[in-house]
Amino acid sequence: MTIKALQPIVLDTNIVLDVFVFNDVAARPLKGALEAGELDWMATQAMRDELVRVLAYPKIVPRLAFYQLSALDVLAAFDQHARLTAVAAKASVTCSDPDDQKFIDLAVARQALLLSKDRAVISMEKRLLAQGVRAQIAI
């Protein structure tokens, strides 16, 4: 019997919103892969806490209502698909946005694909590739 390792992946908060709130067309393959259990989505409690904060933002609350979702619905999807893991050590590359460093650190530590739409993260594409990490906006 051969056990196939799942693709390790780290998702920043905007990608999580695209998948579980906005149903973004570009995020649909990612959502399908998560639902099919084809990816090992790794996250930390700090990433979940950030999602909790973002779901309460004045610009997000009406969007949740528009899509007939609650913050609890989105958090339930997070909890169903993400595997909480320990906070990773600081990576040797530093993001210009300190709020995004936790995603960089985990992706580098776990050699995971990093999905982000954040310019600060995407601008690090070459430096991350040198660390064995692909950073991109969609699968």
C-alpha cells in the first residue's frame, strides 16, 4: 500500500475569505481540493484569531449577510479544513508587513505552497522560492 502525501499549503486570510465567503471564481479549484481532502492546509491559532478579527470588520459584516453567512459558518469551515499546528520559528526571510510574517514562517518551516493576494507576500516570490516555497495568488 502506498500512502500519498498531501500537498502542504498555507492560506492567508484574504484567500480564506475568497474561498469561504466570496466564492471567488479563482478560488473554486482550491475549495474543491480542500473539500476533496487533497491538501494539507496548515494554520496556527494566530491565523484563526486573525480570521475572527477580520470577520468582524465593518466592510466584511455586510458581505457575510449578503452571502447569508455568519462568522461562525466561516470559522466552522476553517475548523473543518485547516489543521492547527504549532507556531513556526521565524524564517530567514522577513516580510515588510509584520502581520503577514506568520504565514511566511509557517510556509517556510513546512515547505508549503503559500497562497496570498497580499502584495507584501507576493513581492517576496523569488526570495521564498530560494527557501523552497512557492508563493502565488491561486492554485
